[in-house]
Amino acid sequence: MPKIPSAGIGVRFRKSTQGIRILTIMPGGPAETSGLLQVDDVVTEIDGMKTKPLGISAIIGLLCGPEGSDCKLIKLEAGTETPITVTRSSGVEIAIIPATDGKQ
């Protein structure tokens, strides 16, 4: 099993029909401190890669990276794709709910 880098953005997510759906924002993590992601946001792209066709391992690999590096996301807001950037930080939890949620 490949080693997962320890820096991430601090979210729990699940695969959805459009990409990944944010289930939880970790307190004090980069996603929370940036204020750019909310529970139920759908992320359609991570660092230039569409999330819909990717497996969980590939998504984790994209969300994680070197401490202090930028994670460039595209989130779906009211039918519009909005680019955001969250800086990865070490010591945040990486958690997945490995099922499609069925939400559009």
C-alpha cells in the first residue's frame, strides 16, 4: 500500500454522482480556516483532475501533498464551477465514506 503524504486539507468526503461531496470540515484544518469549503459542497476537480471518474485512492493522493502546498479545487456552487485554493497542512485527518451518496 502506498504511503499517503501527511499534509491535507482537513475534510471528510464521499463519492457523489458529480465528484466528491464534503461531509465534514475538520475543526482547525485548512478547509475550515480558509472558509472556502462548506459541508455538502461538491468538488468536481482537484489540481486539474476531474474527480468523478477517479477512485478513492487517487482522490486522496490529489488532496494530500507537501506541507504548505496549494490544493486547487473546483467546487460546484449553484450550478457554476468556482475555483478555490486551500493550502495543505500536516496533522489533519484524512477520512472517506466509501459509498456513492446518490445526491446530484
